Amino acid sequence: MIGWMRRRLYSPALLAGVGAFLLVAMEPTATLGLQSSTAAPNESTHTRTTTEQAPQAFLEAINQLRLEEQSSPLRLSEPLSQAARILLDRALLGSANTYFDAQARLTREDLRSTGYEPNQFADGLASSSDDPADLVAFWRQSDPKSLETFLDSGLREFGLAAEAWPNQSIYALVAATSQTEINQPFIEQLSDLETVRQQLLDRVNEERKRRRLGPLRPNRALSSAAQTYADRMMREGFYGHVSPRGDTVLDRVQASGYDPERAGENLASGQPTAEQAMDNWMASKGHRDIILEPSFQDVGFGVSVLESEGELKILWVQCFGTQ
């Protein structure tokens, strides 16, 4: 969004179609299920793995394969183990006999019910009299395509539920990456306001230099006005150059201690980096005209970030002025 202001003269905001809040999310990976093993009962003399030991035993076996694939190891997750229990109960309840429903699947809502907001996930079911390591070896041999789903380098965490029957154990496995983990690098990057502001300033002045325009000076009062307004829009849940209280960019920069002859404002929402926010502004004539306005001398920047239930919201504000 764009906003122009002259001293004591309000000019209506020009809307230029900057996108809505960013939702960094992906659909789940294909949930190719591990079908029940048909391997013969294990005749070895190894001690049978208990259901309590199964999660760690499966994790070690899968992580060994991930190491060979040069993927980072999975971590045990209690919420994912709770989701695996949902899957296992569904498979057993859906069974028409003493076996289990191998077609049972998890949904994103199932994971959310455990407090886990998934970015991507994979799930599977298996039954075997083998220990987990032997079952994973059989899995690798009999159905390598579905195993590849659990070796995906994008997955970070693992959960498992098991139920022991007289001659075999039933397992439900879940591997996933949380949306919070995907969002965290962006949150950390944008929390360094000084660096972000310098990135924006460098890009603004690079664009002006390319057109033989003088550089803009960073101004603390304008940055204060921009940051305060970004935080306020995020906190109060609105987006626009005129706030619900009726104040404009001219009012806001004056309140911050900057007495302008002329002021301008660019807004953007959703872009996860300063470079992408600037790309968005420069692709819009109205926003670009403000950035390249020859009469402007000073500039300030603000960015506000909020993560809620896995949704990452980002607001950007540029304030320009001439005194």
C-alpha cells in the first residue's frame, strides 16, 4: 500500500495490491503407508523389544538410514507420538476382524489436536513379530518407495505408538516438521531490526542511485513512526494508511518528532525478507514512485512479526519525509 502526505494536506492512499498476510505452509507429503509385514517370525534369540522401547529403537533404525542418505536425524516428539496413537486407534477400530485397517490415515487436524502445527508430515502402519531394526530392514527391501517418505530431508521429528499382541506388535509411525520450525529462521532474521533497516536503506539508495537520484538519510524519528505503526497494525488487526482512529502518516511522523513539509508511506504485508519486500514495492508503480521521489531526503523503516498457530504474519512500513 502507498500513502502520500503533504504538510496539512491529506491525499487519499493509492492502493496497489500488495499481498495479504503470509502463511508459510505446505501440503503434507504423500502419506504412503507401510503395509503390514509378511516376513516370517524372527527365529533369532534376541530379546523382544517392548512397546516402551519401540520408539527409540525405530528412531535409531530410521536415523541410521537417514545418515546414509545424508539427511539430518529425526528427534522424538511427544505430540507426534500422541498423533501416532490416534492413527493406531483408528486403524484398530476400523478393523473388521482381529487384524488392523492398513488404510487408516492421519489428517492435519489430527496433528493440530495434539498441539502440533504441521508443515509437512508422513505416516505409516506396520505389524511384525520382528524387532524394529529388522522390520525397518524388511521395509527397505520390500517397499523402498514408502520408506523414502520417512527419509525426506525436510522432516525433522518422529513419533510412534505401539500395541503388543500375542504373536506380533502393531506400530503407527509419524514423521513431520512443525510450522514453527519452518518459521523460526525468518523470525530470528527479522528480529534484528538494525540489520533489516540497513538492508532496506541499502536497497532504497541502490534504486535511487541507479536513476541518478540522491541517497536518503536514515532518520530515527521516521523509523520510530514506522515501527510504532507496524506494531500497532499487527496488535490491533488492521492494515491501511488511515488507522481506525483516523490518523495519517503525517500525524504519525509529527507525533514521532519529525516536522515534515512532505511525507510518504509504503506498506507491505507477508514478504519474509527485506529483499522481497523491496522487490514487491519496486514492481508497483505507485510504491516505486514514492521510493524514487526526488524531493524526499529522509527515510525510516519498521517491521512487525507475529506467529500465531503456525501462521507467520509480517508487516512492513516505510516512512519518507522532507523537512
